[in-house]
Amino acid sequence: MGGKAKYIIGALVGSFGISYLFDKVISDNKIFGGNTPGTVSNKEWWKATDEKFQAWPRTAGPPVVMNPISRQNFIVKSRPE
């Protein structure tokens, strides 16, 4: 197992490295042209959009908390005092 594992791990590391380089050159350096949309680069637009979405009323039901670990919704209940 030891002899084969080093080739597999080396191939995985190499493929991730090549993928990163291709992504960097194509996306960030924009070798095929294009530009970054204003909706991505404009922080004021991002803030205004977030405020708009937060201002929408909830009509679906009680507030929920997302649990990103198990992807389940839990209903938020107030604690009895």
C-alpha cells in the first residue's frame, strides 16, 4: 500500500495545483476577456441588496435557524421565564 499511496497522493496534489493555476489564469487574469460585473465588485450595491432582502416580511411561518451541519431547519421557540 505504501508504494501506491505516494503516487495517488502525488497525483491528487498535482491535479489540484494544475486546477488552481487554470482557475487563476482564466478567471482572475481574464485571458478570454470580459470584466467583473458591478453586482460583484460594488460593495454599496451588495449592502443595499442585503438590506432589501432583510426588510422583506416573513409570511411563511415562524422564524427558523439553519443548521449548516445537518441541513435541517429548527423552529425557534422563546424560552419560558
